[in-house]
Amino acid sequence: SVKGDRGQLALKDVTLSVRKGEILGIAGVSGNGQRELYDVALGLRAPVAGSVRIGTTDVSGGGPTAAIEAGAVGVPEDPVTDAVVPGLSVTEHMALGNLKSFRKGLGIDWKSVRTNLGTLEDKAQLRMQGGERTLADLSGGNIQRVMLTRALATPAPFVAAAYPSRGLDVATTRRTQELLLEQRASGAGVLFISEDLDELMELSDRIAVLHSGSVAGIVDPKETDRYEIGRLMLGGGGEA
């Protein structure tokens, strides 16, 4: 159970498991607990009841540091607001994603950061802007490409992605979907939040539907249709 920004209970007794090598899609009308689910999964919001585990590690009270150390990466719903540090370059943002790996004494090994940036660009193939550019000066789509490259170009145990293809062109959307599938193929558990039912049904192994902060149902996309998911989104189901 998790509180929202106004102190209301935004998630109520939600129990979900994201398995290794699985994409668990999250469907629901906007504002039914999706943001809080993303936040609690990555340690950005503490549960008021229950726990969060990544692998065998309980990260419930450790904040984002504990989640990162357990191998979690995230693509936020609003990268401009949630992930951009004013004044920092693309390269510096990439370093922030994995500071532990780039430590050199009391500083940062910037040569390694730039080398890693090139490697990630080659893997992601998202046409990211140059590393010297100030991230805040870029368009929303280009900021999203940086966040996607940082989160998805390297295999991770757990990936949380909130509306990762929102606002992207068709080619970049398709490549983003491919990166999520590659994460699944590498053994990651992927929590995939989207409002696009076609996208959810195409990529997800299971789909959990949120309604009023509770799980209205969990379905197999191969054995259901958009109408059943829509019914659950409007509250037409029991807790699963």
C-alpha cells in the first residue's frame, strides 16, 4: 500500500510479481496508481504497508540507492521533470546513471564515461544527441532518447518503464520496444506501464490492470481481448 502526493492511499494492498525474463504490462486509466507503482518499485516512494523485493533483496526502506544497488533501472513517465539536472550535459547524465562504475579516487573517470557513452549509443541505436550538449536544452524527444539509452542499452535484473514510447516517432518507438524485448531476452523482469493497449498486448507476457489503486485483474494477452481489459480498467473485476 502506497500513499499519493496528497496523502491519499494511491495503491491498496497490491501484490504483483515480475518474473525473470518476463514483461509484466500495467494497464489502466491514467491516475489509478501507475505513477505510485513505478515510484515504489524503484525506491522513490516508500510503502506504508508491505514490502518491495528485487531478487532476494528487500529494498523497501532503502530509497533509490537500494534499488539501484539491487540492479534496478527506470525510464520515468516525465523525464524532463523527473530526470533532468539543470546545467548538466548528456555525458554527465549518463555518468549519474552508474556513478559507482566511474569513480576514480574522489572524482570521476570521464574518459571511461565517454567510452561507455559511445558503447551504449551503438547498442541502443536511438540517435542520441552529442555528449557535450546540455540535456535541458534538448527537445523532449531527445531527452527521452538519452534516458532510454541510459536505462535500456545494458542488461539489468529489473527494468521499470513508464510510458517509454510516449511522444516518440514511429521508428524510435519500434526501437524502444525492441530494447524492452532485448531486456526480457537477457533475463530481466520488466515492469511496463503504458496506456496503449495494442502496445501492451503486443509486448507483454501478462497484463495487470489497475483500477482505483487496486489490481482489477491479471490477464494473458494471448487469451483475452481489448474489451475484457477495458472492462477491468473501468472496475469490472475482482482483486487478483
